[in-house]
Amino acid sequence: MGTALRPRLSVFRSLKHIEAQLINDSAKRTILGMKDLKIKKGTKIDRASVLGETFAKEILSKGYKKIVFDRGGYQYHGRIKALAEALRKGGIEF
């Protein structure tokens, strides 16, 4: 459950794309959201990694450093793992 101090990062993965949202559940509000639709080069894992790096910069610019990572029931491997590792590399703690 995300709060104002530690929002939840929710991940959705389709067969072709991945998207992430930063959510404050206590206020029932989406703070930030991104999709990999505009990233054209690389494999699906590469695009998830680029999305994670870009999303980490946006999260830090909003003033958040610690989040709750919600993988949405997906197994922690492949694109979900690439996204999570890129977020950590970008300075986000979870």
C-alpha cells in the first residue's frame, strides 16, 4: 500500500509492452505514469531497462527516493527484473 511518503510503483506487463505507475493509495491518486511505447530500439528487456532508468529520474524529480515495488503478481524475472534493477541503479530504494 502506497502512502504520501512511500508511494507504490505498480507494474503492468502485456505481451509486447510494459508500463509503470507511481500511486499514492491513501489519497487514491496516480502521481506519475510511463509506458515503453515510445522506445523503439532493443529487445523487450532492453526497453524495460530504459523505462526503469527514465522512470527513476522522474521519480527523483518528484522528490521521492523510497517506494513500494508492486510487481502485480508477475514473476520476478525478465522485464520485471530489468525494470526493478534499472530503478535501483537510478537511485530508487525499495
